[in-house]
Amino acid sequence: MYFLFILGTAGSGKSYLTSALAEWLEDHELSVTRVNLDPAVEWLPYSPDVDVRDYVEVRKVMEKYGLGPNGALITSVDMLVSYIDKIRDEIEALRSNYVIVDTPGQLELFAFRQSGPYITSLISQGYKSLAIYLIDSFFTHQPTSFVSALLLAISVHLRLGIPQIHVLSKSDLISSDRIEKVQTWLSDPLSLIDEIEQDKVSRSLRDVAIQIEKILGETGLVGEVIPVSSKTGEGLDELYGEIQRILAGGEDYLTEEASGPL
Ligand SMILES: Nc1nc2c(ncn2[C@@H]2O[C@H](COP(=O)(O)OP(=O)(O)OP(=O)(O)O)[C@@H](O)[C@H]2O)c(=O)[nH]1
Ligand SMILES: [Mg+2]
């Protein structure tokens, strides 16, 4: 079993990608377990095989602790830690080739708090896993917003500590010229810095974005993005190729023991 964690900001296309990638894998004779890790979601574009809503109900958490929707979601995910063994048992009983885990939109769970990284490491303990991080095509229209999107992607990578593939989601919504431009920004950080210089934000914000991009470019942590559309299916072949390349790679990222988050 291989674990694929689908992550990204709210509305970036995680659930639709879970659905499209699962169908793609099944069309290629691979079995898939779809896991919904969002206790607050009301509707999903796929039918989950394992669903945390069977364990925690956000509405009840809101009532019991007098919390609003966001606070209740964070608390519900914290509470999930005590059901991890049961969720793991459910996943293991299905013994599929791939386990795709659709995560909640509150990215702070994975970028800043402890529960997200802790749950991902406990669920996939002993199996190879990787993160598929979605950068919404919407964030490519302004160079400075693309830099902040990259910064968030790297925050998640730092917290989870597993290999991470970067996907440019909803690629059908932007032109092929823009896709090409984004790929050039990543392969040649100086081209992105040139465009930040032209961005219509204050001089001081441009300077901050340039300094951040210089560091991000040097780390090479987001070296490329794979444009994917869950609506047209474009890019799913490339995404699978990259998944295979990383899973077959020599890097030792098998989670031998569930360590606490950073
Ligand atoms: N055009 C286009 N729209 C997409 C694509 N993927 C998702 N969407 C749309 O984007 C919206 C959000 O998609 P979801 O998959 O629900 O996003 P999410 O990241 O799971 O959202 P949260 O779980 O609420 O954070 C929906 O209206 C989808 O129809 C895509 O590839 N192309
Ligand atoms: Mg979703």
C-alpha cells in the first residue's frame, strides 16, 4: 500500500483530484481506498471507503464546546487522534494498492498545528507515503501571490517531512502560455524576480517577495509543478509518472515510527 495525501488551501481542488486520480488509477487496474479526513464536509465528489465523519461529528463538537465552525473543525481533527487505530484498521482491511487521503481545507492544520502531521504519520506508519500539494491556478496571476503560495507549500513540506509533489490545480482555467510562464518561473527564479519587480504592490512588499523567492529558488524545494485538471483529466498521466518515480526512488522516507511533528 502507498499513501498519497492530497493537500492544499481551501477550495484548491483536493476532493475533485482525489476523485479523478482514484478513477485514473482504477482505469489502470490499480485498487484504491479513498479516505475522507475532513470531519466537516457535507458533500464529496466521490464516495469515501473510509470516512472520519463516522468517528467525529463537527456539529456535536460545536454544540458541546460552544465553538464556531472553524474552531470546531480544529478540535474535531485533534479528537481524531484517539480514533487513529480504528481508521488504520479500516484502511488495512481493504489492502489496496493506493490509499488516497483527502484532507480538510484548513491548511493551518498541516502548516502550523501538530495534529495534521501527527495524524498523517500515524495513519501511514510503516508504508511509503507522499504528499501531493495543490497550488491553485488562481494564484499564478500575480507574481507576489505565487511567491506566498510557494511559501505555504514549503511550510507544509517542512511540517510533514515526506516527499512532496506540487500540482498546479485547475489547469483548464488558465492558458497554456501562463502554464509555461509558471514553469519558467520555477526553473529560472530570476525570471520570477524580474516579474515581481513589475508587480503592482508597494516597493517594500516587492523587496520582501524578492528576498523570499531568492531563498526558495536556492532550496529548489519546488522545482516544478505538474499542471493537472480534474475536470478534463489533463496531467493525470504525468502526475502518476511522478508518483511512481518518487515511490520507486532511493530516498528513505518509509515512516518507521510515528514521530511527533516538528
Ligand atoms: N475548472 C476546474 N474546476 C475545478 C477543478 N477541480 C476542482 N474544481 C472546482 O473547484 C471547487 C473546489 O473543488 P474541491 O475539490 O471541492 O476543492 P477542495 O480543495 O476539496 O475544497 P475544500 O475541501 O473545501 O478545501 C469546486 O467548485 C470544483 O468544481 C478543475 O480541475 N477544474
Ligand atoms: Mg475538499
